[in-house]
Amino acid sequence: MVPMAGAEFTGVVGRALVVEDERPLAALVASYLERDGFEVAQAYDGAAAIEVARSLDPDVVVLDLGLPGVDGVEVCRRLRTFSDCYIVMLTARTDEIDRLIGLSVGADDYVSKPFSPRELLARVHAMLRRPRASGTRPGPVEEPVRAFGPLRIDPAGREAFLGGVLVALTRTEFDVLEALSARPRFAFSRRQLIEAVWGASWVGDEHLVDVHVGHLRRKLGDDPGAPRFIRTVRGVGYRMGPGTDKSAAGDA
Ligand code: CA
């Protein structure tokens, strides 16, 4: 795909897949992404989305929740079995985001309709600015592995190990864990985590943080009632590091 004249990009910035059965909306979102330098494919139902994603190997998937046949939640689940692409889920109503939080579907971000394509693009860019799993960024200093009891977090390799076993995290989940573990004992507000992971320009429902912390806790086998790794700081947000309550002895 040739970038448009005047575009700041000098090549394809990535591959994007737009999954939306409302074809005019799919075309609109696709046109914005193309103008931004993405190679874009469109799919109009869930089954086609999975098929296209397997061959395209997208960096970003804009995924509508309401699809005929296989719905967005199921598409997201299936995508996550073979891809760690960035998934932005489109929902028809703001309150659907709460339901999605409960379902733990594995999307990286949520945008409710109606939305501005510019806002969507801003979010995609914020996500893509983050380091990639392949780790091609030249880091000035190799960061040491962080240890929290049986949990090891390797910022350079972007991997987490629990009892020596690799934990399969999405990029966003790793980024949240990376941010929290970079400042152990520091109580992050949701907004501070948003800024650390999604960027200062991110606008939306800050409970997105809870979605990802929920996923992390599940994957780390953490009980929210008695967490070993990610603690809830009531009225503030989250932190890592040893517990402060006197009953919580034994944190190494
Ligand atoms: Ca739809």
C-alpha cells in the first residue's frame, strides 16, 4: 500500500484488520488506518475475521462486539489462541464494557460507539508506541530480572515466569505488570497506570485497568481476596511488593 502524498510515513507502519458488519463503518475505519500507513484488511463476520487474521497476521485488530454468527467476544478468544496482536474492541454501548470486563475476553482496549475515528487512531498509535514482544528496540541498559517470590519478570525479554514456567501474557498485560513491578510498593492510581501503559493522551473508562489486572491475577493464580503479587490499594489502585498488613507474613 502506497502512503498518501504528504503522509509522514515512508512505508507500511503495520497490518490492521477491521472486523465490522456495518460495511460503511468498516470502510471508514479502514480508510483512516490506510491514510495512516497501515495495510488494512476488512472482514464482515466473525468466521471470516479468524480466517483473515490467520493469513494476515495483523498487528492491530479493530473488532466490533456485535457481529453476525461468531460474535466479537468469541472472535477475541479465538484470536488470542494464536495471536498477541493489539485488539481494540468496539461496543455499541458504554455499559457493555462492564460486561466485557466480567467476561475477561482479552482485548487490549475498548471504544464505545459512536466514536471518532481520530480517537480510535490515537489509541492505536498509543498502543503501537509501546515496545513489541520481539524486542528490537535498542535498550541503553539491559534491565535486570525482577523477582516477587516465585514470580520473575524479565523486562528486557518481555517475559514473566511463575515457578519457572512461562506465563502467557498479552502485550498489554505484560505492560501493566512491567509498570507495576518497576516501582514495587508504589501504589499506582488507575490514571497513573493508564499513563504508564496507554500514554498520557488516553481518554476513556479507567476501569480498563481493572480488566487487565483481573486477567493478570487469573494468569498468575492470584486470589483477589488474598493476592500474592498484585495488591488492591483501596481508594487508590494497585501495587506490587510485600503486603503491609501484619497477618501477611512470609512474603519473601
Ligand atoms: Ca456490528
